Amino acid sequence: SGVVLDDDPKPVRAAACEVIGSNRIDLTLTEGKYHQVKRMLAAVGNRVEGLHRSRIGAMELPVDLAPGAWKWLSKDDLSLLNQMN
């Protein structure tokens, strides 16, 4: 069914959601709108205290990539990102 957010009358939902622990989930989105994860969880009465992006499309992000850091994209990375279109 999904969750209705303030800026869109059409409900949004996660492609997958796995409970990791009492206060952790693994959430998969197919499209990320502005603060979508935080807003989805707030809509059901929860609060996001930390957020970690591990992948963009088929491109896995390095485990040691620090928050706020970036990486140069290789040709393989670009190819994976282009597959999203």
C-alpha cells in the first residue's frame, strides 16, 4: 500500500524492508525523493537517527567511504549507473 507523503498524494513504498534489530532496518528504494526515508519512517511514528547508503543502483559503495566523502567513478561505475536509465 505505501505511505502518503506531504508533497505527493500518491503513496510511496520501499521495494524491500528487512528488520535487522530492535532499532535497525535495511530498506531498499527504487527511487529516492527528498529525505524520503526519514519522511516515510516519520509517517509511521518512527525517527531516523542515522542513515547509511550502501549502494546506488547496481553500484556498491566502498565500505570504508566516510560520511560526506566521495570517490572517483571508474568506467565500470559509470556503466553500472548508466544501466539505471
